[in-house]
Amino acid sequence: MKTFRIGGVHPAENKLSAGSPIREAALPKQAVFSMFQHIGAPAKPVVKKGDVVKVGTLLGEAGGFVSAPIYSSVSGKVSKVDVALDASDTRRMAVYVDVEGDEWEESIDRSDALVRLEDRPDLDAKTIVEKIKQAGIVGMGGATFPCHVKLCPPPGEKAECVIINAVECEPYLTADHSLMLEKADEILVGVALIMKAVGVERGYIGIENNKPDAIALMQEKVKAYPRIEVVPLKVQYPQGGEKQLIDAVIARQVPAPPAIPISVGAVVQNVGTAFAIYEAVMKNKPLISRIITVTGKSVKNPSNLLARLGTPFSQLIEECGGLPADTGKIIGGGPMMGKALISLDIPMTKGSSGLLIMNEKEARRAEPEPCIRCAKCVGACPMGLEPYLLAKISSQNMWDEAEKECIVSCIECGSCAFICPSHRPLLDNIRLGKSTVMGIIRERVAKK
Ligand code: SF4
Ligand code: SF4
């Protein structure tokens, strides 16, 4: 069975919410919409205190080409435009809406009727990309890169295929899995729309073989789409990384930065993004909700919730049985790449794929011991880096060396820290080094 060729680890899967049907979360009393829900320039608020909004009303316009607009997921009254704490532990500009009723903009088609590509012969590539841009669609796997940017290859680059990331290799998370089981038809229309947008004849959907029900269903449904192929993949973390997925599915390796997936002809989108694209283009629905997995070994009812953006995490945890008494740490995302949250008042955003509640035992970090030079971290690194060295030079502020050793190629997957028998804080040090070196590179480019 196919997989990527360099590195990789096998953390315990702990997919506690697998098979749990998607449940709609209750409306919050107040929804808070960060203007920083994507990579790139923040959105600019276009509403003020006292404004009345509906589900689907524009709250913030895109702040540039690499940006995305923000829409209200609730109806009610804007109570303030002010800073709010987000999942990156930063206070940033946000729009607060006090919820009243559930009134939607009339332009949104709320019916369940499937709209196929052949039902909309009027849709050309330009129109599809524009609708995706206007709807504020971003990468839903957690990267939150504005989707329309990826669908507009830079001059000189040409897309040859679309690869859908339905791997969900992070332990515990099952949001994409549940979406495939319940929205397969809509996802396939979304994939066909992406293929039309970038003008390619081949589409692949990569799914790890720990989701046999999703593979079987998608293989059945894909029979109506001769240009799309479902590719079952061997379970291996971090197969959801773009470069790893491209290698696994079409056996092409993306060179080091500045090369990007399109450099080898691939456009990669998450399966949740394909669904959001279907809703944006065929239903005129901006990105206002998503599936989030709320899970953990002590959580009473691990679930896949369909929740409106802006809902506080505390409410989502309540809906799954409340915060367990033995909670040690709460992670936004999965255990490998997620980040610890310092507050439960943080609102859900476009990139919120999971909430993992670790118990005290799991949350305890082992004391780091000296490096024993076993090279296990090197063998596990999917980017072919030397993590022990990157961590060491980062901790010694040796930024020139860190750049030479390609620290910016690190995808922050955490495989090195996971495998290290000495419990070295490799990822913490490398993350710090990477962001510092990227800042130095940005400054250098700006001066030129
Ligand atoms: S976190 Fe970075 S250095 Fe560590 S294994 Fe992943 S890519 Fe390699
Ligand atoms: S895995 Fe840990 S102990 Fe082994 S070489 Fe890497 S940093 Fe050192």
C-alpha cells in the first residue's frame, strides 16, 4: 500500500469519536469572530456596535489578496468591535455578536438538495474561484491558507492534478472521517469544482486505511466520476503534510522552499475544504460553520460537532459532557501539531479541527535527559532534517547555522519529539528557531 518515503512515526490512534455521527451544536448566546482566522492579512471589520446582522452577513472584508472575508454565523446585534483572545494566545481584533433568533441571509440555499456540476453549466473556472474567494474559504485542515490563492497558480506554474487530503493522520481527530461518511456526494462535487477551477483532468482522494468505511463509500460514489480516484494509504504520521501526501499519492517530491506543491504540478486541498467549496459555489453559503472533534480519554461523550464559528470552546465541551475533573491540558487541534489553550473562552475559528482534553497523566511531560545520539529523530523526520542539531543550534541562537541547516523546511509535525527516548523538547526549540529565521529572511527580502 502507498505511503510517503522519508521518515514517519506511528503514534497511538485513539480515534475515540470515530463512528460518532455529526451532531449540530447549539447556538451560542454570544459569538465572537476573530478577524485573524487565516494565514495572511487580517480581515477589516465592516460593522459597528449596534448593527443588526443575519447568518451570512459580512462582518469583515479581506485585508488583501492573501486574506479572506469573515461572515457572521449567527443572527443578532453587534455588541462591540474589540480585541479578543484567540487560540494563538494573542488578543486580536474581533466582532462580538449577541445572538437573537436564527435568521439567515436570503441568498443562502439552505435546502439539502444536491447540486451537481452538470446542473450548473454556467460555472467557468474564473467564476468558481471568485465564489470561493468571496465565501472566505480557507484550508480547513488547520493550515487556514486562503483557498483562492492556491487555485491561482503563479506565472510559469501549471497544475496537473488535484489531491484531496482525507488522511486525517492526527491521532484523536475524526472530523474529516465523519464528514466523508455523511457528505460524500457533496465532497465529490466539491472536488470536481476544484478540478474545473484549476483546469486539470485528474483528481485523487488520499485516505488512510484506518478508515475502511470511508474508503469503501468514497470508492462506490467515485464510480460516477471517472477522472477521480480514491487512493487508500498505509497509516503513517504525518501523511497529512502536503509534501508527504503528494509523495504518497503521485510519488513526486517537492524540493525545499521556495518550491511549493504546484512546482510538481499538484494542488492539495483538505476534504473539509472540498465540502466548504461545494457549499460556497452551489449553495451560496459562506464559511460560517465546520465540523470539530471534541475528544479525550476522560471526556464523557467524544463527538464530532457541526458548530457555528465564533462559538466558545467551553460550550462545545459542555455539549460533550463537560470538562472532566482530571483535566490536565486542553489542546486546540490534535496531540501532535495542536497547541495548548490557556482559556476556554476562546471562540471557534475556521481552522478549529479539534479540541483534545488530556487528563493529568497524559499531560505530564517527562523530564528531558541528555541526548544519547541515537539518531531516532533523524530517522523519523519526514523532511530529511537533523532535528537534534536544529534544536541545539536554535537553543544557542545560532540563526545563520539554523538557516543553512534548512530549519524553514520543518513542518512542525512533532515526529522528532515523539520518538526521542530522552524526551528532548525538540519541537519547542525548533519552532522558536524557525520563526526567528523566517523573520530574519522576511527582513532581508524587504530591504532588497
Ligand atoms: S518537527 Fe520538524 S524537525 Fe521535527 S520531525 Fe517534524 S519536520 Fe522534522
Ligand atoms: S532522538 Fe533524542 S536522544 Fe536520539 S539523537 Fe535525537 S535528540 Fe538525541
